[in-house]
Amino acid sequence: MALKTEEMVLNMGPQHPSTHGVLRLELKLDGEIISDVIPHIGYLHRCFEKHSEAMTYPQVIPYTDRMDYLASMYNEFGYALAMERLMGIEVPERVEYIRVIMGELQRIASHLVALGTYGADIGAFTPFLFCFRDRERILHLFEITCGARLLYNYIWIGGLSNDLHPDFIRLTKEFIKDFKPNLKELNDLLSYNAIFIERTANVGVLPPDTAINYGVTGPNLRASGMKWDLRKDDPYSVYHKFNYEIPVGSGAKGKIGDCWDRYFIRVREMEESLKIIEQAIDQIPDGDVTSAIPKRIKPPEGQIYTRVENPRGELGYFIISDGSLNPARVKVRAPSFVTMQVFPELCKGWMVADVVAILGSIDIVLGEIDR
Amino acid sequence: MKTAEEIFSILKEKFGDSIIELKSDKPVEPFILTAPLEVDKISIYLRDNSELLFDSLMNLSGVDDANGEKVKDENGNEIIKGGNLSVWYHLESTKLKHKLTLKVSTDREKPEVATVTEAWKCADWHEREAYDMYGIIFLNHPDLRRILMPYDWEHGYPLRKDYQNPEFYQGMKVPY
Amino acid sequence: MGILDKEFSEGNIVIAKTEDLFNWARLSSLWQVGFGLACCAIEMMATSASHYDFDRFGVIPRPSPRQSDIIIISGTVTLKMATRIKRLYEQMPDPKYVISMGSCANCGGPYWEHGYHVLKGVDRVIPVDVYVPGCPPRPEALLEGLMKLQEKVRNESMVKKSA
């Protein structure tokens, strides 16, 4: 009598401790090895684009916050930049410097959540608590500036809603001084841990040509060996005035482009962001942050596509205006939406436990995928 | 690095009538209007030609131009008849560092556009989303079904300008 | 010698009503289903981190609804997700409680007007015990919501059945 095997379909449903949000993965298994993964999204579709057609241009900013809720400053930054280029507004230099400082602090906060939850998925719970402890310091800095911990409504079209708190610069310098030894602690705990390296090295390798064809950008593309960062290749705001490096994956513990590379790139990026913040605080000029905000925002007819470097990749805003007070179309090109497409390719041939490791390393946020 | 006019002339030589015109009057970027059913061949040429090398599709979005006439249907709601739905493509070359914007326009009553998934796999989910939100059918797409709305949603295409909310969905009241 | 030593120095008998004892035991260890939908989930994770510890109230996250007492609906509920939430709620064993965290779960939040895919309030599918307002609510607000739920549990009665 011959043995026969059947393919089994396993559902990693919308409620799962490791799926980083409401994502449903349908796994087709041959024993423990995966033959196909089908992601189902749309469980958090909150109709952002329909709302933006009904609101006026400044009223869209709180809605852009809530799409990628871990990097809200960058969402607002991208939208404000797109509108300023469409209308031809020049913002004062102080505004540009403050936007860069807020953006880089937000990048550190977002990477801390990504790394903390990745460690928790793999099984290490302590780095999660350490990362959130450091994140509370950054959220305190945001809170004294604009009053909110997570969703800010701070960067407006043409400027900012209010100037920095008088203690901000002193507290930021203290934070930078305290954070550098904490980064070393995180490396000792997690990055060079033998079990972590066993679980993540050589798993889920992404070749650079596949990555570009699928449209993957950001830390995931840089981990595959390609040096592409919008802050240097398509510069915006005042990033050209700072001295910083772009970390690229080097296959230190396995192949280039595996999960460990994608994880370690984010740790290196946090170090580079600290350098940018230090330089920006030293160079910040004086000025009035609300002077360039127009009274009524009525752009000319036309369309524009602008992109910024989100902590997750290239965040693009495509805005079509028909000359009235409400936008005709606002389309957001979310980096996590594009990265989710390449996920089935990465998982083929690995086991079920590796799906969790790969999903954590590409760092998605469901609010951005579903908008 | 090439400008939009140079790329337009290269494409016009090769494809003739499929490349309709280069519009650069309104701010901020110029775009090239192309025929909807030829976009697949044009995209493979754009990706492989050694002077152009557009290896990355940044964005693909559906747009409701809402330039038809507004009539009232049998329930008294206002719907739009005639006019266009369009699809915009934003392309980029990571090696030669230039960008391009393409636009195609189709009828609102029977929207059909050729798919570009052969050239860039990135377009797969973007086209599914354009189908889900606007009802644009992409010919030869490997798997065209709804992506953000529930799979059994039959109350229309939400981002069209004349979309009406249903009252109930599976026993839950939808409006406020 | 502390207070507790004085109380228990002559014999170890504590007299209390059974209802009070059971209610006290139940409210001191409410285990929650690890369920986060959107932005409010990040604030819930921050509440269970070390700065505003949730664990000192006895609340630990469990992966499965069949082993938990409360479910905190944190984030926007969409129509696609609402049927799954109903199924999760039905999988929890009695007695179970629901905390609705954030504006979106209370009443639809900022998406009330044009959200064609948003359920305007999770109480359209499951019964809610405590509403915590805010967008997103601060961790202290969520802790206060938990304490209000503890008050509610403290006053429950095994004899008189509630609705």
C-alpha cells in the first residue's frame, strides 16, 4: 500500500500574536515546509482617500498621521512637502531644521518598536521592554513640543503649528548622551546573541534585482546590498547640509539580504540618525515658524508626485488638484503595501516558524497597507 | 539623464500612434498620454531599452476624472454618465536617474487597460487596488480580484465620485 | 510587627462573603486577549511596557481567546473585521468583559462621516462594558478604564444574574 501526502492549508488569522496587526496569511504546507503563502489584507481599510476628497487641504493632515501610526511625523512631512512644491511656497530655514530633527527622532522611535517587537516574536521578551523604555524618552520630547504622544498634527503646509519648547534642545542633548550606551546594550542583548543569529541568518534572502522589480525600497533594499537612499539620491529639505553615511547590508553573519541584515541595518540607521540630530541642533537658525503659512490653501490646477524616505521605505504622495479648496485625488504610495507583495517569494521553501522571522524583519505596518 | 521631451521623441519614433501627446502646460510635471491597450508593449520597451532603463515602477493609481454629465437615476441619486477613468504611472530609473509620468484614459462605461505586470511585478497589487476602487479591468492580469474591500462586496466601486453607501452589510448598519 | 501580622496572630480565619472573595480574585487577575488593531494598539503595548506597567494590576496578554477574561478592542473596526471580532468574542468563556479603547471603537472616530468600510462603534456587534475615550487615549486613561472595570466586577453578584 502506497503512502500518499496531501497539501494542508493553515490559516494565520487576523488575530495572531505575531502578525503585527490585522493580517491574514493563508499558508499552503507540505508537512512543515511552505509551498505557498497568500496574504489577505483589507482588514483595516479606513477610507483615507475618500476622506481626503471631502476635506480641505489642511484638514487632511490628521488623517495622514493615522496611516502609518509609528512614523506620523514623516507622513505629515511628505504631504506638506508635496503641497509646498505644488503651490511654490518657500518655508523659513528654521522650519526645515525642526522638521528634520522631528523626522529623525521619529525614525529612531519607529525602529525601536520594530526591533523590540521583532525580538518578542523570536522569543526574547527583554529587549522589547528596553526598547519601549527608550521610546518613552522620545515620546516625552514630542509631548512637550506639540502635546501628543503618538499622532501629532504638527507639521502644517507652509510651516509648523507652533515653535519648540524652550527646554527641548537641552533635553534632546541629554537623550542623545543617554541613548548611545543603550544602543550598545541592545547589541549585546540581541544582535550578537547566538540563538538570534541561528534563527535569522541565511533565512529569507532577497536578491537586489528581484527587490527593484517588485519596487521594494528603504532598509529592505539597502540590506540586499544596493545603496539607495532618497535622502542622498533625490534630496529634499536640508539633508544635503549634514554629514552621515548610508549603511548597506554586507552579509556579516550569513548571505547578503537575509533577515539578520535587515535587522542590523535598522540598528546602524539609528546611529546615523543620532549624528544627523546632533548636527542639526548645533546649526539650527532663529526665525518665525508660522510666517509662511498661507491664509487659504488654494493650489493651482495640476498634479505632483513627491516622495520622502519613511523609516520603512519610499513614501509617495500623488496629489491632483482642480483649483478648488478640496483635493481631487490624493493617492498614497505606501512602502509596506509594496513590500508585502514580495513576501510570498521570500517564504517559499522555509518552515512555518521562519514565516514569523521573515515577517518581522520586513517591518510592515497594517495602517499603511490598508490606508 | 533625459528630459521628458527627449523620451517623448524616442517613444514616438518607435510606437507612432500609441503615443498620443506630451502635456506640459499645467504645474508641476509634464506627462505623456498613451493608448490604454498598448501600455504593456510600451512598458517592456521602457524597461529594456538601453537609453531609458526604467527599472522601477514607483506608483500606479486610478483616478476618476468626473468629466461626464451628471444625471439622476431611478432612485433620485445623482450619477455620472460618460466621461473618463484614467490610470497614472510614475516610473523611475535607478541607474540613469530620470523619471517619467504616463497617463492612459478609458471610458467610464467600459474601462479596460492592458496590464504592465510583465514588465514590473510591482504593478500586481496596485492594479488590483485600481480594480477594487474604480472598476477598471486590466486585461491579462494574473489574478484580478478585490483586495481591500470584502470579497463579496457588491455595492459598487467606492472611490468613484458618484458612489452611494449601502444601508446594511451582513446585518450591520453602515451609515453613522 | 505590621498590620497583617496582628490580624493573623490568633488563628488563621478570615471571614468574608463568598461573592466578595470571588469578585476580588477575579478582578485582580483579568487576563486579556492579545488583540490590537491600529494606533491604539501601540498605546496598549506602551501601557504593558515598563513605564506604565499593566502587569501590576494582574493583566497579562494571552495568545488565545479561550484562556482570557477581557478583550480590549483597540483601534478601528472595519466591516471586514467585524465578523471576526464577533467570532472571537463568542470563543471567550464566561464571565467575559469588553473594553472599547479609543474613539474609533467607541463611535467610529474621525472616520464617521465618509467611511464606507468603517463600523461606527464596536457596540454594533458585541456588548461593551467600559468605553475609554481619546485618540489615542493616554496609557493613564486606559489604566483608569481598567480600574472602572474592576469596580464593576467588584459589585457583581453570583445570585442576581445581570443581562
